[in-house]
Amino acid sequence: MCGFVCDWAMLMRKGEEKTYREFSTKSYNKRMGSSGVQIVCVALGILGLIAAVVTIAVPRWKISAFIGQNIITAQVQEEGLWMECVVQSTGQQQCKSYDSLLILSSDLQAARAMTIISCMLTVLCLLILCAGADFTTCIDNAEVKPKVSLVSAVGLIVAGLLLIIPVSWAANNVVRDFNNPLVVQSQKRELGACIFVGWGGGVLLLLAGGLLCCFSRPRSGGSSGTAKYYSNSASAPSKNYV
């Protein structure tokens, strides 16, 4: 009888060890997959941040439109958030900062604030993501890591919207003035390169935030299952008293 009970206990212990190994393998594979997604999101966030900085710094939101009688291409006028420049056909460039913030249009005033906030929020979210990612050890609690990544994901989505909204607003005003017959042809502008760079950067930030939201869900079920498994395995040896 004693031998039968001992054999049965050994079989139960082997079964628990096999289950534990399978559970550990699945958890490891899931963690490695989540780490890969987070690394991709960090790369997308950095690219979006670079695009946002270029959008802010380069004065190419609006450029001269050569239409109708305005065919003098010897100089091109470029407008940005902080200055306006005149580029000669010889390659020389002269820039002048805006004299006052109050003389700017409402879209440029809002664009200054929103793009700067977008950059600051992107940097903060990337730091939070690196702190709570699975490939770092800044936070040891496995239940807190997904929540930290989720906060970073929401921040990246907000940063992407803050970058897309001002460039879309400026693009809408440019297209509206271009099609307005009451605007003098020499005052009409076309979309500059920064508008498209801003759209691209905003999409990258939205993509990074969306991926993090999909792969950073809290593991409420996994943690409780692990606790139950250890409690059962800990009580199993106490039954082998025969």
C-alpha cells in the first residue's frame, strides 16, 4: 500500500512539474513577444519625435505659389512657426523672426503650443515606456508593467493627435485661401514639406500608441493562475506523509 501511494505521489509531482514547465514556456514566449512589440513602439516613437522636431524647427509650412501672373521664380517665400524666409535662386537665404506673437494667425499660434506639447509628451511617454517595458528591470512587479505601458500608449496617442491637428488646420487654411478668388495671387501659398512631415510623424505616434494598447493589457488572469498553481504545489508535498 505504501509503495502504491508513493508511486502515485511521484506521478502527481511529475505532472505538476510538467505543467509548470509548460506554463513557464508560454509565459516566456508571451513576454518575449511583448518585448518585441515594445521595442518596435519605442522606435516608432523616436521617429515620430524626430518628425515633430523637424516640423517645429524648419520654416516650410507654407511656400509661395507660382500661379497666374506670379511667375517670378527668382525668389521663394517660405513661412514657418517661428520665422519667414526668402530663398534666392542663387541659393542665398534670408530669414526674419516674426515681430510679435499677436500678429500671427490663430492656426500658427495654436500650432506653436500644440507641437511643443506634443514633443514634450512624446519624450515623457518614451521614458515611461522604457521604465515599464518587459526588456528593462526598472520595475520588477509583473502586474504593474502592463499598466505603465498602457499609460505610455495613451500618452503617445494624445501626442500624435496634438501633432496632426495643427498641421491639418494649417493645411486647411492654405487650401481655403488658395481656392479663394478674393485673395491676391501673390499672397496665395502652397503646402510646405513640414505639413507632410507632421502628418507622417503623427501617424507614427498613433501607430505606436495603438500597438501598445493592444499588447499591454493587464495580466489579471495570468497572475491569479500562477498564485493558485504555487499554492497547490506547495500543499502537494504535505500529503506524502505515508
